Amino acid sequence: DTGVSQDPRHKITKRGQNVTFRCDPISEHNRLYWYRQTLGQGPEFLTYFQNEAQLEKSRLLSDRFSAERPKGSFSTLEIQRTEQGDSAMYLCASSRSYEQYFGPGTRLTVT
Amino acid sequence: GNSVTQMEGPVTLSEEAFLTINCTYTATGYPSLFWYVQYPGEGLQLLLKATKADDKGSNKGFEATYRKETTSFHLEKGSVQVSDSAVYFCALKGGETSYDKVIFGPGTSLSVIP
């Protein structure tokens, strides 16, 4: 059990650019979640996959955001035409049954 | 909708002091309740959980009791250590809507000084 990994750990981009983050869940975890955490706040739910199916999306996930989980393994979160308000920590979590295990996060800074 | 409120920080305590971090929630049905901890530079870790009313979750000397009548899940520890310095998040999952997402409070930063 190597834990949930996320790549990159830090990303600085200019406004208007596209960025993509990757999450590798714990092997055999069929559920995968994306959250966003801004400074001084708790994480906010973005979206949830069970295997390769995206079962729920938050209204926080605007049309500029898209998430995929091909083959039910790793997942990617893409943000198109980034805005300064997208600056945050993006967290991934996975679970097999009850407890969600969180990765270290990807910190995005949009300049 | 479901929500979690917790006491504002930062909280600063001396080593061996008693800790209480208040948490209250709003939810329909019967959610499960959690405390997560985030140590500096690390990811979120589940500290303890309780899945039904009157359950007590405990781990590493921390305790919290699921109180349905007061919709509370206060975190306590009898004697804090410097290594307990971290941000603590109260959270809930499930309830009548049975969504699988976790809803977090804003977090309470704890600093323990020697």
C-alpha cells in the first residue's frame, strides 16, 4: 500500500492556460474523489468516480473543469482557461469501502 | 443542505493542557461523523470516526462522541503534545441523501507550545 499519489505537487500557470493534474489511487480502490481546498477553508467536494463512471459532480465544477478516470484506475482533472480564482490545493482521495484516503494534493497558482 | 461548523482558531495551548475543539453539524437523516487532521506539509488523515448516535470515536488519545440531541461531535484530548500541532477538520458523510462525498468544516488550527 503506497498511498494515494498526485502529480504534480505544485503548478504555476498563467491565466488562460490549461492545466492537467493526475491522481493515482491506492490499488484496488474502486472509488475516487476530487476535492478543492482554498487557504483557511476545509476541502470542498468536486466530483466522484466509482470505477470509471463519474457518478456525481458538484456545481463548483464549472464547464472549464473536466475529470476522467479511464479504465477505473488513475484519474485526471483538467482545468481549461484557468482563472486566478482557480488557485487552490486540489486533493484526490480514494476508498474501497468507508474510509477515504487522501493524497498530498496539487497546489495550483494562477498568475 | 448538510453543513459543518467548528470553532474558529487558531488555538494555542501549552503542552499537557486539555483540548476541546467544538463541532456542530446540520444534516438530514443519520450521517457519519469524522475528525481529520492535517499536519504541516502533509495530506489529510482520518483521526477518528463515529457512525451512529452515542458512538465514541477514539485514536491517539483523542476522543469525540456523536451527540444527536445536540448535533455535536466535539474533539477532546486530555493532555496535548507539541506533536499534536496541526489543523483539525470536523466532517460528515451520508445522511438522508446518502451521497458519498465528505463535507468538511473550515478547520481549526492548533499550536502546542512546550
